Amino acid sequence: MSDLLTSDLRSPNTHSPNESASLTEWLDYMQQIHVSAIDMGLSRVLPVAEALGVVQSAKDDAYVFTVAGTNGKGSTTAVIAEMCKAAGYKTALYQSPHLSAFNERVRINGEMVSDQTLIEAFSKVEAARLQCDLTLSFFEMTTLAALLIFAEADCDVWVLEVGLGGRLDVVNIIDPDMAVMTNIGIDHVDWLGDNVEDIGREKAGILRNGIPLIYGATEMPASVQQSIDTQQATCYQIGQDFSYRDIDSTTWQYSNAAVTLQLPRPALSLTNTANALSAVLASPLDVDINAIEQALRTVKLAGRFDYRESHRRHWLFDVAHNEQGVEFLLAQLLPFWQQHVARNSNQDSSADIPTPKIKMLFSMLGDKDIDKVVQRLTQAGLPISDWFIAEIDYPRAATTEQLQGVLVKYVDSTNIYAFDGLHTATHAVIEASQPQDLIVVCGSFHTIGEALSALSV
């Protein structure tokens, strides 16, 4: 693998953008300078990070939460960041991927950083990369830029979402003060392994000696427990050390050994919210009940059980893209659907208004387990009348033929409508639906992003 670490893998026609380059030009450039989009390992990125000073800055000046897991990382990081911000800390939040604009990935006190801030950081990362004579992937370049922005802004708290795995992810160059693992499921098998023990071992790579770990699932792989023991970490696990209870549509209850709190219900998953709250409470940060309540009332995250009304239609966007993600979606969707039907069904028996139906706008990446996702969605007991599918505009996208080949195993072919792009499919589902219907958009971050883009036109 040593030959992958040298700069001669740069395209001979690729040159660093000039001083007047736009954010789009920088993003395009960074997608071309490395041999592969995903390249696990820290040996190339560490020298560049050290040249930039981001590792030392985080160690000296900030409290760092690092969040890994198969599903729920976005919601968990959003809640942690919102609570810290509400408590008065200058809070950095790094998430990936984005839905519409790259700037969504890099936020300070809830606000996306500007194009110019990103461009200046990219320029500094590029200079350090060239100085070290190394190639970096798109994710490595952009993550280093985010960390540099946080360091230069002198943020008090850094909340970092791991992109892929944990041990070899570029986020892991920063030593966390608090680790969170949301759950362990089968995903990214080409890079992490095809079983929960191998995947758990990779994700547990974010642990450091003696730091606390919040573990957000009731079942723990032996490999994770082994990592906890090796690192002498203090583990707080859901169901054992903390728990939550759903009270009603506006209230929920959180409990651990020290406190029981009755709290406003957030717009995000209660499991992820409980994990985030546990991380904040286990930290030395001064976050009081007022800040917690304020954060829960205001926190939101696009694409996570994200209900909207647009073009006189009801929409629900969720980035669920694996079996575990679909379970999270269905746990919220089934009761939501009952409420939707109650609100939108015919209340006047003399009026001829059809019963609400669900229309699916769906696409996935080709390296995901499409069969398991479709099987779970079709067997959940939801009245899905039609499926609208198209290929995502992304290199790893599943083809329309792939999607259709899976769907026909579970859905009548007369209820499957294929299109040549998500924009076309989005407008087609509008035309084919009624105002009382619910359009569910899921399968990938890219599916959500392209559908939202189509609705904005």
C-alpha cells in the first residue's frame, strides 16, 4: 500500500485552484486529486494535520465529543451541539454527508460557515498537503478544513461525527474527551467487515484510555467490551445505566442513577436524544436544565423524520439507508401515519374524498442492502400504493434496473414507476398523488438532497 501514499497519484491535469476559485471549483478539485473516494487509514492525513496544528489545538483548547455508530450519529451530534450552545459554549459541529449545500457539514453555534471561510481553509489544507507531498481523499481534505476552522475560531466544544467506522476515520486523529457509540449494525461491509464483531471493533477505535463511553444500544458485541476493558473506559449503556420513557406527544422522561427528568419532546429520535443527553450529563460541562429544555425545543436536523408541506402535498423525508435505519423510521412512521390519517381522512361521509395513501419516492446506493430495506418497508403494514424510483446522480448509485429488480420481488410491477432522474420522479409523484396523501422520501442522503432540490425549483 505504500505506493498509495505518494503524490504521484495526482492527476497530471489537476492543479490547485487559484485565489479567485469558487467553493464549487474547490470541491470539484478535491474530488479529483486522490486515487479513490474512500481510503481508510490515518498515515497520510496525520502529517498534514500536524502541519496545520489542528491536533494540538483540539487537545489544548476544546472539549471534544466524538460520535460513531451505524445509525443515529447525525441526530445525536445535533442534540449534543444544541445543548452545549444553549449553555453558552461556543460550539463546533461537524457532520457528513450534506443534503443540499456542503456548508451544512461545518457549523459554529448552529450556523453554517460561509463559502469564503471554507475556501480559505481548503487553501491552507492544500498548501500543507503539498508541503508534506501526500495525496488526500475528498473526505480527508474537507474534514481537515473543518477542524482547522474550529481551531481558528477558538471553539469551546467540538462535536464530531465519524464518517465511516472509527479507528481509521480521519475524525479519529482528534483525541475525544467523550466517546459515543450509537449502535452497531451491518453497513459498509466492504470497508468494515460483514459481522457485528468486526464492525464493533472498528467503531470502538474512537476510545482513548480512561475516557467515558456512552453506548446507545442494549446489545453490545464482545469486541466492543474488549476495547472498553483494554482502554479502561467508563461505559454508560442504555437500558442499564440510563433509560427513557415515552409519556405523550409533548413529553418524555429521562432517567439515570442520579436524576429523573421530565422533558419537552424533541423532533428527533428519543433513543438518540437520550444518548446525547447522557453524554452531556457525563461531561464536566456546565449544562443546566434550562439549557437542556431549550435545546430540546429547538433542535432539528434536515432529513431525519423531517415532515414538510410543499407543492400542496405532505412530505416525510428520512435518510434511512439500511435495515437498522428503516427500523428507526418505521418506529416513528407507524404512529405518525395513524395521526395523519385521522387529520386528513374524509370527515363528511357525503363527500367523495379518497382515503389517504402513501407514495414512496425511493432510491439507494448500489453498495447497500437494497433487498433488506425494501423487504422491511413493504412488510411493515403501511398502505404504500405506488413506488417512484430513479437513479441518484452519484457514482455509487444503484441503477434504476437494480432498484426495479428488487422491488418486483415484493411489489406488483404495475405499482412501480421508473424515471431517468430524481427531479423528474419528484414532480411525477406530485402529479400522481392527492393532497391528503403522504409522500415518503427515503433510501439515501442523496435521494433526500435531490428531492429537496427538485422541490425548490
